[in-house]
Amino acid sequence: MGNFASLFGVLGAMTSSSMFFPQVWKSFKQKDTSSLSWPGLVIGMLNGFFWLMYGILKLDPYIYVTNSFFTLGAVLLLILKFKYK
């Protein structure tokens, strides 16, 4: 049963860590971020950062690896938001 639970953990980590990347790609290709809200981007970045720090402090790679990618996606969206405003 443990391997089955781990499978769901890995799948959840992969999907949540890649959540922002389709929007990053779309924003980059269209050079438009007008529909993205500043508060939503900041909250997403802070959420990823806080979970990243928690995972590092707990020495839990499932948490810190996942949230490294999540935070990267949020930061990239913030950069594009500044660039294409």
C-alpha cells in the first residue's frame, strides 16, 4: 500500500509543480499578462516560497523539490507581468 500512496504523492507533486508553466508559456508567446492579477501572482509566489522553506527545514524532498518548481513558475510569471505591463 505504501508504494501506491507514494505514486499519488509523486503524481501530485508533478502536477502542482507544473501548474504555472502553461500560463508562463502562453504569456511569453502572446506577450500579454493583462489578465493576470497581481495579488494572485504574489500570493502564489509566497505560497510556494513558504512551502519551499518548510520542506527545507523538514528535510523533505517531496515538499522542497515540488515547491522549488512551483515558486520558479510564479516568479517567471511575475517577471513577465513586469515586462509586459
